[in-house]
Amino acid sequence: MPHATAPSTNESTFLLAALRENVRLDSRPLDAYRPISLTFPSSSPDTYGQSEVRIGKTRVLCVISSEVIAPYPDRKFDGVFTISCEMSPLMGAGVDTGGRPDPSETILTTLLDKSIRRSRSLDTESLCIVAGQKCFSIRADLHILDHDGNLLDACCLALVAALAHYRRPDYEVHGEDVKIFTAQERDGVKLTLRDWPFCVSSSYFEAGTITITDANLLEEQCREGELVVAMTKHGEVVQVAKYGGVAVDALGMLQVVEQNLAKVKMMDGAVKEALARDERERDKGGVMKAELSAENERVMERPVG
Amino acid sequence: MPLDTSSYALAHLRLDGRRWNELRRLHAQTSTQAAADGSSYLEMGNTKVICTVAGPAESRKGGGGGGNAEAKIEVEIGIAGFSGVERKRRGKGDKRTSEMRHTIASAFSANLFAHLYPHSTITVNLHVLSQDGSLLAACLNATTLALIDAGIPMSDYIVACTAGSTASYASNDEDADPLLDLNGLEEQELPFLTVGTLGAGEKVSVLIMETRMQMTRLEAMLAAGVDGCRQIRSILDGVVRAHGKAVLDSAIS
């Protein structure tokens, strides 16, 4: 990732010496994530699809928006889904991206693309309104607000959470006419997500003998290799990417993939919990709870015996 | 269907007559271009790649871009419009192409003895003449040969190949065979991964999988891929040694 300051020799030597003794500089276990916080900040109660994720000090904001366009001629039955992630000087000290996208930005966008868009986690056929004429174009914009390592995991988490939260406008088709309702007229409809893939990044040190998960900025700058695994909580691997770097033992890699399942389940739980919390907060007046609950008011007595 | 499941179960032969663990015909030549510092031509089945290497040479940016203690590796890939089934001009800024470039540059940066050439750049130019699956693997293999031909020291060959799986991810068939070295048709339909190892051991340098796969089947595919890389390494090593012997013989006589 572009960053103005490369780590000093002192910092990198200290980091590597500590890792050799199985100690990370912030006293985390080698395979632990920093505290993850996931919220849905939004300007109005009708706005859905904005998520903010913090992993330690790394902060990412994801905003989903949609518009109605004509579908691509070679894909008449599919909607369009694009992911845009731009790096700016906002994210780090003295980062100057200039005009050309930095190679690391391309890699980040590519990995996000592969994990969520090309893996067809978002069902684009459900975005089609009238085949060949109108479809929804969902656009995800990721803004990196602070860079302290592990941008990919944070971006993926924010993206999945925002997609699960977003409601696209409802519509009705009468013959050739399509009426798109605004959020005031009709409640939006959630997107069809097949599953929630999450990325887990692991970094290699010492010729591949030491593996850590969720590297912060300093660890990222000193690492020798990186392995990115995108998985769903059911154990389905959506993509694996190890773009060169130091050569690692194949069996070790498989073990890392297995261990990542627990992390993915943790992230999945975090998204579910955040979504539930947000629904409760938006549900002012308790309408949802009263109308949609199947509970009766009578007290249930435990059967004896 | 690239893998007609009924006939595969009967004879366990793929569409091109191979068994699950057989590589395609691998043909490689080094020193194909006298003008370049190092060059190679590699065919994996119908995937044909030319690679030329220029360097180590002084960095173009001079003092500004310098200050590196190691040589920098730059990769350019040109995919010919006639290489695929349909004619398609691909720009240099294509996402897939830049991902492949990054992979190749990163794999060799960790492997070459780049610290011997500070403040210089090694430029690798790949030209894809025909695509029939295993494109990244063929590019990695061709680059290894060309770098050896250029005389740039490295710790071991980086060899790559693809491995796939017969069962689709939906059916939980435990007896599904992993497949080695997928051709173009198989790559479009089946889940597969590209694995690049450092030499004949089990050290994996590159691993890219873009299709969905059950976690449990990953091990079999990876094992098949690593074994395929071992076979490829011995073939490529034979090519390099044969070329060296030919050069020595012509020098003596």
C-alpha cells in the first residue's frame, strides 16, 4: 500500500525479533484479529446501505447506491454491479496517488471484485427489471478513511454488511411501463445475496515459518508474503490468492485455510448482530415487534415432569 | 460438456484422452531470440507463450527512482488478439492482465538473487500467441526459462501448473478426482486453481483460485498441482541442460 514512511530499520528488526519469540507488538496472539466494530451510520431513516467498519485503527466506509440503466447487450437478463475503491491521501501520511492508480490499489480492487462480484454472491439476475431494457445498477463505493493494515478484510466486511443492509427501490411493471417507487412511497427491497464471503488475510515472515493474521500497518510493511482466503461460513472457499512472495509449505497453507473458517464465522456473527441491532434501532415505536412477532401475551408455564 | 460425466465414470478419460494426472505435451526452447538477453518459447498443450528478458539494466528513472538495494522486476504481457477462440484486442490496462503481471513480478522478486543487482531493472516481456487454459502457469514457466537463459541467478525454478476437480461444488462426491493441467474448455466449466512451486519441493510460491470450491477438496487439488509442478520442473530442467550441452559442444568443436 502506498505510504509515505517506510519503517525504519529499528522498527522492522524489533518486529521480527519479537515475532521469532511468538510475540506481536500489540500483545495479540498470532492468529487474533484486532477488535472489530461494525456500524451503519446513515443520514436519514430511509437511507440504507452505508456501513462503517473499524478493525483496530483501520477505518473503512462503504456506501451502496443504485440507479436504473439499460443492461449490457450481451447480458440482457443481468443487472450491473460495480465496486469502486479509491485510495486517497485521507488514509495515510503523505500518500500521494497522483493520477495513476497505485498497483496495490488495483490488487485490492481485484481481490474484492473476485470475492464478491465475480463469485456471484450478489445475484445479478434479481436486479433485472425488464429484460434487455431496464435493470438496476448497484454501485458500491468504498472509502478508506484510515489505513493501519489489513484494508482488504475491512473493505470486504464493510461491503458485505452494506450489501446485506441495502434496500433497493421497489418497482412495478405494467406491460412496457415501469414505475419505480421512492422510499417514501414503498419500502425498499433487500438485495438477494447468495452467501456472505469474507476475506481473511495472513502474512508470512521468516521465510514462511511464521504466520500471523490481521497484520497492522507495520507488520504489513515488513512481511515477506501474503495469503488471502475468501470463504463463507459454510466452509466454501470463494477465492484464494497468493501473489508470489516467499514460498511457503503447502500443508501449512491448508492448515491456515482451515483455521480461517473460525474467523469467517466470527465476522459472519458480527454482521448478523450489527444488522439486528440496526433493525431494532430503526424500529422506533415498536411497530415491528408488535406486528411481526408470533409470541402471545400469555405466560408460558413449563410443563411439569 | 468438457467432462461428459457419463463417459468419464466409465473410462476415466478426459475429452482429450488424458487421465486425471497426466500433463499435456510440454515443449520448451530457450535462447529463441538472439537479440534479447534471455528468451524462451513454451507450449503447454495449445497454450503458446514467448518470453524475452532484458536486463539487468540501469533504471530508466535514474537517481530519482533508484535508491533500491535490489533489482526491480517489471513484467509486460501482450495477449495477441488471435490467441483466443474469438478475436479480441486486449489493452495493456486490462484487470486480468495487470493481476497476472503483479503475480509474476512478485513471485520472481522473492526468488531471484536481486540483491546482486542494486539500482537496476529486469524487464520481462511476455507474448501470448495462443490460449488454451493454464495461461498464468505457462507464463510463469516461460519466464523461469528466459531468466535462466539471461543468466540471472535464482535459488530454484519457479514452475506452475493448474489443477481442477471433476465434481461441481454442489455435489458432495468424496470420490471426485482432482484433474491436472486443465485445457481451455475444462477451465471454463470446472473449478480450478493455479499453483506455482519453488523447485521440486512442496514450497508454494503462487496460488490463485478464482472459482468456488469446498474446503475439503482443496487439499487433493493442491496435492495434484504440486505433483504436476514436480514433473514440469524435471522437463524444464532437461531442456535447460540440453541447451547448455549443445552450447558447450558447439564451442568445443
